[in-house]
Amino acid sequence: MLAAARHGPHPRRRGGQLTTANECLVLLLAFAAAAVVLCCSSYHTRSGSHRGEEVDRHRTIGPRVTIFSAPLPPPEGSPAQQELAVRSWLALPGNVTVVLLAAHPSAHELAGRLGGRVTVDHAIDISFTGTPFFHSIVARAQASDSDICVLADSEIVLLPETFTLMKNFSRSDNLDWFIFSVSRNVSAFPYHLVDNGNKWVDEDGREVSFKKLLEIQSDKWTRDVSDRGLIVAWNNPSSPLIAGVMPSFLIGRGVHNRWLIHEVVSSEIRLVFDARNLVLGLYPENFSEKHGMSTSSNASSPDGSWEYDVNRHLAAVYGSYCYEFPRKKPAMLYKVAKQFGDYLLMKVEELNLSGSIINKEQILPAEAVSQCKKEISYSTAVTLPHSFEMLLQLAADKNRSVVLAVAGASYGDMLMSWVCRLRHLRVTNFVVCALDQETYEFSVLQGLPVFRDPLSPKNVSFDDCHFGTQCFQQVTKVKSRIVLKILRLGYNVLMSDVDVYWFHNPMVFLHSLGPGTFAAQSDEFNKTGPINMPRRLNSGFYYARSDNATIAAMEMIVKHAANSGLSEQPSFYDILCGKDGANRIGNDRCLEPNTNLAVVFLSRKMFPNGAYLGLWEKKRDVQLACKKIGCFTIHNNWVKGRRKKLQRQMASGLWKYDPSSRFLFCL
């Protein structure tokens, strides 16, 4: 039952009796509507007929509840504890399903053991260290057709109170609401589930009541910088949670849950209920010791603290988490308590949002401001602790091959669209060379394996850095120099401009061409005839092996380009194929005489340039046309200007990134 108590902890009574379920619902709606809806807030409602059908269904079988979670693989995650947690979710009384957002095998193994109500969604955006993005998880939940969405850490045991509370709130389905709570930390949890996960028993097989579970050191609250102790739930996922944009927080690395709750409250789009007085979940282990920042066990990161710095930075610059904007009326928050079997609603009269959301006790305003100032101080710069060599070691595939992209601020959005496509193809062996600090910091915040080139030109133009410009000439010379550096470290390199769209992963095919072979895209525009004509080697897409012949040839190319007033592209052809094509062999090859390096011009059907067959002119049919001729990639070149290039790719349907929301549409 739900009852509203504006002041004091006691439920309202009539004739000495607690209100009935219907009376409680009326009280909730009347109280909430008067206190919030009429307070200049516009809440989302559903049509009467639709809502009537849902209310009838809720009364019979209850709302459809989907619990979303991102389990982590060992050693950071505990498979045994995750299985106990998910079994407890499935044991909740009602229509509950579970979605595990993960791509690692342990998540699929867990789902396989637990049956059809548990599914795995591998289409989750992750950083190069394997940490999932929180905003991607929320987006998956918002896209569901469930009545109620729940986000919980994969190792939290949820108690039956969770479903009972949500079922009560689902009766007010004409209003959009949001509930948050905190799990309780327990040093020991000697219970397990039996009877297909429907009954809790102790170590001796005796059934354990719900009341007994609540008595397990339930006075202890989980408190940890990673935010993993929080449980959040909301209804009507098609309606927005916040008024602004959710940044790319890394899950489990602090702040993101507090930030979300703060923004939901301050956005005033939904009724927000603080259910921390209820025991909804238990964490059966010492939470802070295992998951504290100082003991982060991210195996692929030499120093997990940088991920916490990223989250602090994002919290400081997005939304109002660290800034209290003046408002005519304070944002509203309602506490949920339970007494005599009823849920009581109490309005929080003095609300201090900054820094206090997840703490049981209110933090003083001065302390809250100090906390935000601390977080802002972390936001001045974000850097990776990985050296250049370490990034290559992390990224390289089994053949010691890496994909290299070079990008500046003018191509940040195109870089992300390119990354999106590679992630869809499960290509993880890429690294990004940032030409400027802006691109470097942007890439770090997007979870990319990025390094800064200290020798890059400082005057890269945002709009005027296309083919033929002085800016273009300077930038291209960075690429060959970085490729040579990587080759000398013993790694093969697939150099790919970010305006190259990948339909399939070409790495296996390119590597199969064998050692002593340099493979590059042809820039020839004629439909027929030789594709190795003078100056028709495109240096925006090529595969170079780390062998003596290739390294020696690249050294000559870099030296030639450094002394040239042109871009690096003519240097590639003049060195590898000779001036005017003196080293050409047949219609699609060259042989560099000093190193005996074989140069292969790639088939234009498999790797078309931007002028071949007018493929880009087909607009929405580009993908179909490329599929017919068997394209691996298509290069968005032979068009002048960044804006025209962006317009052409967006119009073709081959654009996969929304810069306003930072979402990738390729997963």
C-alpha cells in the first residue's frame, strides 16, 4: 500500500485504521499531483484506453520488470556471486526477466545455466580496457518494451521487497516515476536458493523467512566510490529520464549513479522517490575492500584510477551535478518508508542535491560544495597512463597487427563513426593518433586507445584541411612517420583514414598477401585500364608488414616526404613505383628495386575509392551497390571539403554516430 505523509513518520489513519490500497493510491495521486505536477512540471501521460489495459494487467499478473546489469569477467567479477545474485532476481515474485549486458563468455555461460528468462545482449559499448559505458546501458534499458526497468550491480542479491515496492508504484502508471535505493553490505551470507530458485534456505537446509534475511547486519550500508551499491528503477522507459545529455561514464568507476539521480531530480521530468530506508538488496561481501578505487583490478589497465578521473571530469562538466542553479521552487524528492505493512511517502523539505544523494545522512552544504570543487579540479585534464608501446601491446592481434587512425579536431565526429563501425565488426586492434590535445582528451573520454603525437602541426584547420591544402600536406606526413615508428617496434600496420567505411574486416585478407608485400588502395578513377598509373597510390589505406624490406622502403618514403612541398601521397608512389611509374609491373603492381618490396594495388571492387563507378552518387543505395561487387571498404575521398564529405556519408546511411548524445548506432 502507498500512503502520503507530508510531515512526521506515522501513516494517516481513518477511525484508527490504516488506509486501504485504493485510498492510498488516491492519496498518492492527489498528493503527487498537487505537490509536483501543478508545480510548473510537464509529466508524460499515456492514453486512457492504453493505460486502462495496463492497469488491468498489473492487477492480475503485475508489471513486466526487466533487470539490466553488466557483469564483469574474472578477476574483477565473481561468477559465483553473480550467479547467486541473478538467481535472487529470478526468484522475485512476479513477471521478471534479466538482461546481461556483456560480450565475454562468462555472461553467456551464466545465462545458459539459468534458463530462458536470462538473455545476453552483447551490443554494449565498452572502452578499450573492456569497461562498459553507463550511458550505453541506460540507453539499452530505455529502448526496452518493459513496464519497469531496473539497474543493479551484477553481484547484488535483490530481496522480494524490491518487486513488492515496484508493483505498488506501478498502480500509478499514469505518472512517470523514478526510485533509487542502496544495497546493504553483509560480511557473511550463509544462504542459498532451492526449489528452482523460489526458496531461501540456510546451510542446514532450513527455510529462511524474508524477515530473517532483513536481519542480516542490515544496519550496514554499502559505501564505495564505484557507485555499485545503488539500485535504481523507473517506469515508462519510452519517456526520458533527464532533460539533458548523459555523458559517457565508465560503469563502476564512480559518480555515474549519483550524477544520474541528481539529474533526474533536478530535471523535474519524473517523480523521484528515495527508498533507502527500505532493504531492497544485499551485497554478501566486503564491498569497499574488493571494489575500492585503490584496489581496482582492471587487468588491462596499468592504473585503474584514470577511469575514475574520467568519470569525475564528466560529472563536473555535464549537467548541474556540481552547480546549483537558482530556481523559483526547489526540486522535489520523496522518501519512501514502511510501517505496519504500508509504504509511506514523505516530502524532503530541505533538499541538497550536490554530493549527498547516496549518503544516508545529509551532507552539509559546505562539504557538498567542497566535494564538487574537488571533482572539478580533477576535470582540468584527462590522460591515459598507457605509454605508446603499451597501447600497441594491448591492441595488437595474434599476428601483431594494429589498425592506425590519425585524426584532428576537425574529424572528431568522423573518427567516432569510424570507431563505431569497427566495434560492430568486432575489430578491437586499433589505436588512434591524436593530432591535437582536444582530440586526445575527446578520445580518452570516449574510451579509445589514443596517444598524442608531440610533433604534429599546430595549425590544423577545422574546415580547410582537405586534399590539396597546406594543412592536408602537413597532416599526411604525420601518418607515414607514425607508421614507420610502429613498424620498427615489430608491429604490422593497417593505415586507415577515418573516412574509410568498413563493410567487412579486411585484416585476414591483407595479411594473407604474405611478407615482403605492401598493399595499398588505388586512387585511379577510370573504370577500365591499369590501376597502378602514376600518382594513383592512395596513402589513406594501406597494409605494411614489419619486415626489413617494408621498413627500409618506409624510411625512404618518410625522408622523401619531409623534403617535399607536397603531401606524403606522391612520395609513396615515387619511391615504391618510381618516377612516372618506372617500377610498374603489369596493371596492378610495382617492385621497389632497392628492397625488392612487392607493391600490390588492391582491387577497386574490393576496396573502391570515392570516384570508382560513382558509388557514392547512389546515396542510400551505396551499401547495396557495394554488396553486389563485394566491397571490403569504401573510401569517402574524391570530394573537396570536410562539410561535403560529412554530408555525403550521412546521406548514404553509412554514418553511425550521434554527436549530440555521444551514442554509437552500430552495436
